[in-house]
Amino acid sequence: MMTSKGDVQDYVKSAYLEFQVDSVDCMLTVYMDDQSDYLFVPFKDKTTGEDKYGAGRYIELEKIGDKEYLLDFNLAYNPYCAYNDRWVCPLTPFENTLKVEIRAGEKKFK
């Protein structure tokens, strides 16, 4: 995955999440760091760049069942590079761009 500094970090595509927002079918890819079991979902939506950070936001998944995870957009947050240029953050892959608005979660840092 490309980063905010132009280099590449390795992540494994772990799963796909399928859901609906306002009757629109959506899908996001879940990524896992190849060094741990940390699952995260970088994403962009129709509000990205307006009142949300332009490179997208992240959600960490919470396991709630054998093959079930909680995708809570209220917990969406800006990557650390939104606050400080010294941080290196993975950039949201094109496949994780939603065609809907996600108004929940952290807004753009001003």
C-alpha cells in the first residue's frame, strides 16, 4: 500500500465487508498488517476532502462473532499524518472509495 511519504508498506487483504448505506450496496476491503493481527479499513467516501481528511480515514474492526465484525463508522478516525507531516500513513486504496456519504466519525483537522 502506498504511503503519505511515497514508499510502500506491506498489508494483506484479509476480508471484504459488504453492507448497505441508504439502500446502496457497498463493499470495503479489510487489511491486516503482516506483522500482527491488527485489522483496519482505510476508506474514502463522498465527503472526503470536504469536511473529512483528503487522504481518507481508518476504522479498526472489532470482532463480535466467529465470522462477524462490527463496522462502526462513528469510530472512523483520521490517520496520524493528518496532524503531523512526520508521520507516515498508508493511503486509502482506490477500491475502498465509497459512492455514499459517511457523515459519522472524525472530521477534518483544522
